[in-house]
Amino acid sequence: MDLAYIPSPSSGVIDLGPIPLRGYAFCIIIGVFVAVWYGGRRWVARGGQVGTVADIAVWAVPFGLVGGRLYHVITDYQLYFGEGEDWVDAFKIWQGGLGIWGAIALGALGAWIGCRRRGIPMPAYADALAPGIAFAQAIGRWGNWFNQELFGKATDLPWALKIDADTDTGTVAGTYHPTFLYESLWCVGVALLVIWADRRFTLGHGRAFALYVAAYTVGRFWIEYLRVDDAHEVLGLRLNNWTSIVVFLAAVAYMVLSARHSPGREAVVEPAAVGGGASDGEPAAAKAAPAGASPVSTVKESRGARATPADGDGATGGAGDAAPSKKG
């Protein structure tokens, strides 16, 4: 008899009158909102304009959703194109099934298109959004809880997840490792790590995003090992384990090479904010300080303009290279 466990919802849908609210979709939407909101704060603190992150997200989010779904369908094609399966189910995204690798890859393409249209550097945008994406993943993973999916091996630990029997999938009722919870907590830790490292080392040119990717893949590797859902295996390891290894190595290599080629942080992240002043009222001169200029002279040149305030994570203003954080 299990004395303690995490209960699972009896249904993944909450009926609000005539409107069905699907838990999985709700978690995804809230996650996207948090990522855009927090990313916007970090972007403004770096010298960008209010609204830029949201404008680019109009490109990145749809691309990311399509990419995440495509990755899932391609790597688990038997669920939709196998014998007795209905291929139309591949479009039912609310039933679960988004691959983070595809979401990030195609979402990055959408962000690149948006950045190119706005004339801003893609790495700087990625750095601003990095911890917000990790927070979004932490929230989005609770969608798996609503759907009673992607749990781990059987366990009787006090924090085990109770799963109902499902004849369609062959799931046996019992208590299992709540891998959705493990990954959710890990993503919160990754977000906090990126925020701290960004303060301490004044990360720029895509290195904050690369740190997020590297840290996430470490957690995904061991969490993936606990999962029991069907997955393709190569040399005894699940496909996502191999993907984690490859992506981790690529992220670390990028951080090392980027630090050698482009040390410090971008002095200007959004040229439009420098030319006419950011819409949040921050002085353009303070944000466009040339490399090596002192904060005092910059303020004088801007005729008394106040310095750009840091956002909630303590990031410095847009002139990151010109006025590096004292903590760095």
C-alpha cells in the first residue's frame, strides 16, 4: 500500500462552461507568455526597445510549435502511421507530443527571420530569451502531468506519481517516477544558473543561450534514462540521450570559440533604440556608449540622461562592454 504519492488528474480537460480548457495547451500558453515577458525585460535592460521580443516571438513561437510537433511525429512515426493508427492524430497537438529539439531548432529559424527583419543580432536576442525559455519548459512539462504521459520507472518513493491503467497504451496502474517533475525542477535550476552566470560573467554573443542549452542537456540525459515510454534506441541508448550528447558538445564548443572570437557583450543590441531612443524612455546615448567609454562621460554626453536600470535578474544596460557589471 502506497502511503504517499503525487495524484494524477482524472482528466486532462477542464470544462469552463461550453469551452474545454485542455491542461496541456494551457501549460504551453502560460510558458510562452512567461518566456516572452521575462525575455522582454532582459532585452530592454540590454538597451533594446519595449515590444521587440514580442514582435519577434510572433515568428519564433509558431515556428517552434511546428518544429516541436514535426520532431515528435518523425521520431515516433509509428504512433501515427503504424498499422491501425490514424494519421490525422498527428495534427492533434493538444493530446501531447512536442519535441524540444525540434521546437528550439525551428523556433530559432523563426527568430532569425524576425531578427533579420528588425536588423538586430540573433545571438543577443537568444541571450535575452534564454532563462525565459527554461522557465517556459518548466511550466510546459506540467502538461505531461495532465495527460498522464512520459513518466519514469516504477517506484514507491514518497513523491512517486500515481498513474491510471490505460488499455490503449498498455499502461499498468501504479506509481512511477515523476520525470515531468524532475525535468520541471531541473529547468528552473537551469534558468537560475543562466541568470547568475549572466550577472557574474557578463555573457554575450549567444553564450548565455549556449549555457542554457548545455545545462539543459545534462539534465535531459539522466531524466531520459528513467523514462519507460517507447523510444528508438541506438547502441543501447535512447535517441534523445544521443541527441543530448551531441547538442551538449556543440553548445560547449560554441561557448569556447565565441569567447575567444567575441569576448564581452554586445555594446548595441538594437540600432533603432540608439537612433531614436527606446520606447521605454531610456536614453539612447547611455545605451550606445562606445567600447572603453566611462559611464561618467557617457552620462555627461547625454546631458544628464539617467543610466539604464537593470532588470529583475540584474543584467546590465545595453552598453555591456562599455560599462561591465561590477560583479563580473
